[in-house]
Amino acid sequence: MSEMITADLVDLDLSADTKEAAARALAERMVSAGRVTDLEGFLADVAAREAQMPTGLDGGIGIPHCRSEHVTEPTLAFGRSAAGVDFGAADGPADLIFLIAAPAGADDAHLTILSSLARQLMNAEFTDALRAAGDPAATAALIRGDETPAPAAGTENSAAASGAASSEAAAGSTAPAADASAEDASAPAPGAPDAPDASDAPDASDAPDASDAPDARPFRIVAVTSCPTGIAHTYMAAESLENAGREAGVEVTVETQGSAGFTRLDPAVIAAADGVILAHDVPVREKDRFAGKPTVDVGVKAGINRPGELISEVREKAERGEVTSGSAPSTPVERGGEAGEGYGTKLRKWLMSGVSYMVPFVAAGGLLIALGFAIGGYKINKAPSVMDHFIWTQGDSWAALLFQIGGVAFAFLVPVLAGYIAYGMADRPGLVPGFVGGSIALTINAGFLGGLAAGLIAGGVVMAIQKVRIPAPVRGIMPVVVIPLISSAIVGFLMFVVIGKPIASAQKNMTDWLNGLSGANAVLLGALLGLMMCFDLGGPVNKVAYTFATAGIAVSNPSDSAMKIMAAVMAAGMVPPLAMALATTVRGRLFTQTERENGKAAWVLGASFISEGAIPFAAADPLRVIPSSMVGGAITGALSMAFDATLRAPHGGIFVVPLIGNPFLYLIAIAVGTCVTTALVVVLKGMRKSAPGTTAPGPADGTAATTAEAKQPVAA
């Protein structure tokens, strides 16, 4: 790992007490070494990666890492903390902290070297040596691989007794499990009686061939590991699974899908495997290669922290005959949840799978319908079919065309919602019963609630069928014939006969309640929706509010109350990015150079109703940005409802103002909320900057901040 880490990038007395402060202290060493060009920009990238998943590992290790355009070359910084720093590991704080910085366009060779560090962290001798090291130069040499950690007691004697080849294995070699099993095939099993004297042994020609024994072949597992950055956790999970496989006497062959690309497993190896472990936080590429195998599908940290459990679980599935039917690759949700997750967490993932696929239909259909009304007036919904009447030179014909295309797109909303909820639960076999159940929900007027129920029922039915032990000759037709047939029949029966009418009644009652909202009740609902839209800026809570609003207008003739709710939701969602843009303009000194650049883009994002434009600011300073945004969003939502603003389009921001009822008052509501959020952010940040021991930041023209400010943590 030559030149990736030097003595000046090592801090053996790291005094930071938070992960943000630890990252800053190590990043400052990278800046001093000329490896990082923009401290705040780099720390924002580190914080964004940390927000995806905590980087703490069991065993007292923290490994924050990211790819960043502010990094000039692949770099490692190491800190050792006596008190420990909480990086979110289950077993407590980390005392060994590695900050890994990779350039945005790092070459494969350097990323491969970075992966070797991740594998070394699974070696207890390596981590023990780091804890005992007393010199930064020696520590850097140990991490680079220039020095070898002292072997465990007794290792040298064992090596001498078994020769040079065995010495490497005794020292902790990472030879593939297949090689170990090959050696074991000719050696006595551990704990077996002492071998008889050679003179008493029968003739070798009379001994049966070991390969003929029915249980001679070990259990074989193929695994795939991957993480969002593809630098650390990917390779640590691979090493952990391989080590656990050797201990269990199981052959484990791992395909690491990291940033350096990946080498596909040999199809023959996959075909010979008895089970599959997928430890990943990003979609597994070419996942359908593993169809028909007993599969354990978990997050990458499970592969690091409990590899033995995963191996046992896949062996149990193989004994029961449980197999998967494959999956379409590169989808937002490719598993029903990690082992150990609560039902609520799994349910959220399943529902978000359906919402993620439904939203594009909402946007396309809603905007087309809104444009049809804008061009042809509010009676365009009475126009005849363009199949029977379309005149190229008439604007009304084009308006009717847009309206009718949008109506067709809207007709897919509930089936797509149900189908992809089932997909999130049961993978591709859930699509057919999910779509069938969603279509039935439309037929019986069960609407959005019916789609939710149909998707959950379809996924549950398919998951139950997949747990049934199936004879090998029938497995091939299960995903194509048996599962779609049985699951569709069950879902159809339940939706038509059992739960359809109650859900349809609930849908009607909810619609009537919304239509009856007025005065203070409507204002309170607007405030609540505004809070939800600004709570997580595009996350699950935001999506719940948005889906609630779009469900109301997902008809060709939505009610007035439904259009008011849609207007309030969009207005509140525009506030956070617009407020951040305004704050960086009026008080740029309170923000870093990177944040000021992000503020310029936030003007456009906010105006376009893209709440995610405020995420960089919230990630860097959540305790000030998020509460301020929620206050402004609540005020905007309440004012929009009070002003009786209406909206037929589910998206578009200021670009669909002509389609808004009471547009002038609507824009005033947005402006008020934006100003309130801006004022709160400026006040809160100003209070932090004026704390004792700090100096004023550099001016808004981009002048570098003082050293005192540079040492402030990224987030409170």
C-alpha cells in the first residue's frame, strides 16, 4: 500500500469525541499532506456516505470512507482513540479509526489495494498490532504492509513441524477455502484417533478412494458482497465469509462487486454450489445467475458481523429445499429486509418499493392531464375519444389527446403500486398477483387503499408458496406457471369476495371526510402535511405525504379538497431548497464555499419542487436545517389551505403556476415559508458561529475560513 499512508497521516492519540470530529481531525491531516483540496466539501461527502449506513464494525473499528472529487489521490488516515468514538457498531465505540479517501475517478489498481486493507481488518493479529504500536512511522508501515504483525504464540513451532508450506497457513494465510478442503481430504479429521503405525496399515491399493465416500464433498457456497462505495465493506464481508467458511469446513467462493469492477464467478462454480449468500447494500449485478439456489439475502454488514449465522442459515434452507426463482437486476428494492429487522422496517421497505415505481406514472399522467385542462379548459374531460374525433389544426383536439393519454397513465397507478409492493416482498414472482390484485382494486372501487392491501396480500401469498418444499423436477416451472396461477387465484378470491367491499367502503369514507374539511381543520391538515414534507426531504415520511396527496388527484375529475391537499404538499416541499438558496445568498459567511455553490443549484431545484435539493445542507447540519425547514413547511402548508389554493398537477413547481387556483396567494404562501425557514437557519447558525473560542468565517467571496472555524464539527 505504498504511499497511501505515511507517518503524518497517523494520529495515535486521537482526542475526538464524535465521529464528525474524528473525521475532521483525520481529514485535516489529508489537507496538510495535499491529498484533499477542499476540507468542507470532502467532509460533506463523508457525511453523506455515513448517512447511508453507519461505518462502525464489531471489534472496535470505525471505517468512514467515500469517493470524492476533492481527493487528489487514494489516501488513508489512521487514528487511535483511547476513549473510543461511536460509529454505530453494535458492540460499542471504535478505538481504531480509518478514514479512506478515494478520488471520484480512482483507477482500479488503487481501489484493489484499498480492498486489501479491508481484508486485513478481519485479521486479529493485524488489529492487535495496531493497538500496540507506539510510533506513527511504524504504524504506517504496518498498514502499508511493509511490516508484518507478530504471529501468535506457538505459530512458529507449528510451522517448523509442518514445513514451509504449512507455515504460511499457520500465520493466517487467506488461501481459498477450496485449497484448505483439498488438503483436509488427505489429512485425518480434527479430533480423530492417532493414525496406526505404518507397518500395521493395509496395502494402499486396498483402501477405498476418498472421493467415493458419499459425504466427501464439502458443502459449497457462492457469495456476492457489495456496498454503496465499494471500497471497504465489500471486501471485509468477503474476507469474513471466507474465514467463517474455513472454520465450518465449507467451501465459500466470493464475488466482490466493488468500485474496482468485478470478476464474475465461473458459471461452473455457481452450478456446483449448494447455496448462495448475497451480502449487499446496492443491487446485485446479474442476480438471476443464482436462480434456483437456496439463498440468504442480507445487508453487507451482516456478512461482516455474523458470517457463521449466514452459512448455517443457507445450509438449513438447502436441507429444507427452499430455493429462489431469480430476480430482475438493478431495482430499488431487491430484498424483503435483512435478518433481524423488525416488521415495521420491512413493511416500510415493501411499501416504498411500490411508491417508487408509482411516482413516475403519477408525474407523467398528472402533468398530461393538467396540460389538457390548461389548453382545453375544464370541460376537456367531456371531449370524445380522439380515436373518433381528432383535428390536427384544433387546439381542443390536442388538449383532449393530452388529457386522454394522462388518463391512461393514471389507470396504471393502483396496479403498479400493488405489483411492486408484492415485488419488494417476494421478488419477480410477486408481480403477476400484485398487478392482478391492483386491477381488481380499481374494478371494485377500492382505490388506493385497495392497492396497498392487494400488494401486501400478493407478496405474502407468494412468500408462503415459496416456503413450501418442492420436488426438484417441478422447481423449473414454479416461477413461470405454478406461482402465478395459484397466487393470482388466491389474491383474486380475497379481493373480490372477502375484503374488497370493506376496503371500498373505507376508501369512500376517507374521500367524504376530505371533501368535508374546511376552516381550521383544513389548515391543520395543511400544517401536518407541510411538516411531513420537510421532515426527511424526499425520504419515507415525505413520500407518505406526497403519495397521500397524489392518490386524491389520481382520477380524471378530482375533488376540490383533493386539489387543495396537492397544492399544500407541493408548496411545502419547495420551501427547504429555496430557503437554503436564499440563506446562502443573504448570509453567505455562515456557509462553506461548497454549500454556497450548492445554494445556487438549490434555487432551480426548489423552484422545480425537488425537496432533495436541501439534503446537502441537512446532512452537514441536521439539527439546525431540518427543524427550520419543518417550521417553514408547516406555515406554507397551512397558508396554502387557508388561501384555498388548488392544483391538478402532481409535480412541476413554479412551472405549473398557470394550473394553480389562486396562484398569487399560493406564491405568497411559499414566499412566507421560505423567509421563515431562512430566518431560523441564519439565526441558529449565527448563534453557533458566535460561540466562545471561534472566529468569524471568511467572507462570502470564497476566502478561506480561519483555522479556528475549520476545526468546528460538520454537524452539531
